[in-house]
Amino acid sequence: MRFVDPTLAKAKLQGRDALLTNSRWGTRDTSENWANNGWPFLADFELSVATQIAERAFEVYSFTDAYNCGRGLSEYSLNWMTPEEEDEFQSRFDDLYLYAHNIDRKLKKSGISGGWDDFDLTVCLAKHPEALGDATALRLRSDINAHSGTTPPRTGIYLPLDDPHGTPQFCWTGKPSGTLKECATFNDLGLEVLASVGRQALWLDDYNRYQFVQRHPQDPRLTADPDFKDCANKPKLAASLIAEHAFTSRPCDWIYVEQLHGQPIDLFEHPSNAGA
């Protein structure tokens, strides 16, 4: 809103709408039309975010309104903006939408294991390294445990107790609560690829996974994929083939990971900790 409101005011001051109104399209391309119909979508989104921030004090988490906002805004013309203003608006909204999409994806906890796995988290972190900028020391709380299918006693991050390759999960105790799903972990194929290429090169080095596919042209775990023939000889697609078939899930016990606020840690100074 800090960008949109001044831009609307500027468009009004410059009288842009007088040049955009015509007999065929009427006021469709005007700032007035956008202010009356598009602006409320942004206002509702802003209000929903403020409400969600307030509800976090009660450990209540909910979906953002980004999808509805984006869909609504797409119905209304931005021709009243200059090309530079429209680019700036789209860039700001795209950044916000992607951020909100990741929140919604996490809260959706889709599928048996919640929708996130080791590959997803690694790629997401690579795209947003700034997320570790204010990292704090962590402590495992052996007194706070839960099992897949239950609501944990405390909101936060949980690690699988009995699987060193399991993907962490974020869960919350508010209503509706975010229960612990099954643990997303490597299957036999995933473990074999991990042993072959190593942890550091596993997801961020497409070439190593491509080489693995080249060494296993008859592996039924890969050839069962209907797109195998199209992917096998294309490095990026072959690498994605591994990511798609490297995981399974199972119920497990979980342990709470406590953030020690006030005890910052520089993960970039000790990069080996970042993938721990």
C-alpha cells in the first residue's frame, strides 16, 4: 500500500484518467476503476496479514489471502500506471506472493508427509540464504516429544528422533492445529544417490545426479517413470528425476527443537552447520 496509494494519488493529480476513458472500454483502464475494484483486494490482504500476526501470540496460524488477492487483481487493468510503475508494482507483488505461497504451502501440510522434503528445503534455502542471517543456537528438548498423527505439546520445529535423514516439520497447537505428519525420508534410491554423490552435492549439483542416472540406465526405480526416456539424457531433467523418486515416508517419533534467542550463531562462518 505504501507504493500503490502514492501512485494512485499521482495518477489523479496528473489527470491520467481523462486520457484513458473512451467509448469502447469506458473507464476500464482508469485509476478510478482500479481504486474502486482492485484496491480493496490489497486492503483485505493487508488486513488479513495484520490479523495473522496478532493471532500468532495465541499460536494460531492460517492461510494467507495472497491467492485471492492475486486472482482478483488480475481482473483489473494497470494501464493507468506508467511502464516503470507497473514493473515496480509487479516486482513488489511477485516477491510478496512467493513469500506468502511458501507459508501457505507449509500450512497446507499436503500429502502423507506434509508436502516438504529434503530437496524442497535445500532448494528453498538456496534461494533465500538471508533466512539464516538471524539464526540462533538450537537445543533439542528431550522432554518435549510427539508421534506422527498427533498435535505436539508446543508450537515450533520438530526433528525425527529415529531417522537421521528425515525432514523437519513445523507444527502448531492453535485451532486448527498443525499435527505432525509422517516423516519424509530417503528411500533406497535416495540413500544410494546420497552415498554416491555426497551430502554437499546432493541437490545443488545437477551434474552429479545426471551422472548417477547415466550409470543406471536399466534401474527400474527410474525407468518406471513414464518420462524417463525424455529425461535421462538431459542433465537438468535427469537431476529432477532423482528428486522426484528419492523419497518415502513413515510414522516416527519427533523431538522439539528450541531456539535459544539471544544466542546468535553465524552459519556462514561454519557452513557445515547449515545443512545439519
